[in-house]
Amino acid sequence: MPDFTIKTYTSLLSVLRERGYVFQTFAEFLKTPADKAIVLRHDVDARKENSLRFARIQHSRGIVGSYYFRTVPQSYDFDIINEISALGHEIGYHYETMDFESEKLRVKSEKWSAENLIDAAYEEFCRNLEMFRKIVPVETICMHGSPRSKYDNKDIWKKYDYKKLGLIGEPYFDIDFSKVAYLTDTGRRWNGDKVSVRDKVVSPFSFNFMSTSDIIKNINLLPNQVMFTFHPQRWHDGMYEWTKEIMLQNLKNQIKYLLIKIKK
């Protein structure tokens, strides 16, 4: 079975359910974590319609997930956000204001300190958060990590406290990954550490799943609590889109691998 297809994705959901896992949104998991829980996190980076398809598939199976939207046109969509929320899923903000504000200042040729940048990024974060909250409730956030940027969007929390904004969690701060396993399809693979610039956690759980089928076959290796991160734009049934995505992602992975080597 080809990987990163909708058929493969639904097979994974079925196996997880058969193994007795409870599906929780990130907010639900933070409030009352189930003993045997799966958190399905979705970073809506692009192709927002794919995320809506994921949300509908989950809803048809009585499964909930968390969807994190950026503010860029390829992600943000009033109608899609509303529909995914109406299906019972959690909506969160996929923030990247350190990246955006640094670019604005660069274009203006303005000099700034690290603290000035953090201040500007925080102000933009607050504006965007309120924009989302005019559509749906938002309790959790998750940083977007651009491999091309030298900035870490989480750095705004070195000075500010997102919990003072009525937010209860950010995965990279509020999950104990010594107890919760983390699996991400970053780089269109499940063992993409070498091509992941930002999407990394410190965890004792070590897997080398080569494919989604590997996860399905070895489902008994997973602990009782797992967070999966999906980028729905990578998952296709159509041969043209599937082939296009794998070619583009392979090119991106080569570039990210070089960037990681340069930073070292």
C-alpha cells in the first residue's frame, strides 16, 4: 500500500481504535488525560482543504483532533475553520510572528534589538489570537517552524506568558515527552529527525518507523499516550498530487538537511 494516502491514514486510525486508545484533543488531554490516549495534532500549513477532509474522516468515525491554523492565505479560511470546529474538533493558532516581524523590520531596514523583535512579535501574536477567537474558542497554540528562518517562534515566551492570555497549552512546553511518545510526519516520513529543523522533542521513546505501515504493524510498541503530528497537505489519493508532493518534499528535505549541517 503506498504511503501518505488517505487509505493508509484511515487504516492507521482504525488500528489505533482497535488497540483501545481514546482520541482526545490537545486541550482535553491537558485537562483530563486518558490513561490510554492519542492526540491527533494537525498543522495546517497549506492546502487547507486537505485538513477539512481529515476532519470529516475523523468525525465520521467519532474521532476528534486538534487543528492549528496559520494566518497566511494558504491556511487561514473562515469557512473551513468554522466547519472543522462544528465537527467537534479543536482549533488552535499556529503562530509564526517572530518570522513575520523580523521580515517586516528587515524590509524597512530598521535596526532592532532581540527584545524589540520579541515585543513586536508578541503584539502581532495577540492581534492574531483575537482574530481567531472572533470565529471560534482557542485554548491552545503551537509554533510554526520555518526551516528558512533563523528565529525560533517560541522565543516570545522567554519574556511573555501565553497563559495570561487564557491559553492553557503549547505542545513543546506543556507535554511531558518523557511519558508521551511523539510521532510526526515532518519531511513526509516518520523518522525524519535528520531533516527536521524545529519539530523536535526530547524523549526516551525511540522509533525508526520507515512508513505508516510500519507503525500499523508495530502498534504494540507504542506507549499508552502518544501525540501524532500530521501535515494534511502531504496526504493524497490522486496519483498526480501524490507524485508532485513526494518530489517537492524530497527537494525540501535536501535543502533542510543542508541548513541543519550549516547551523551545526
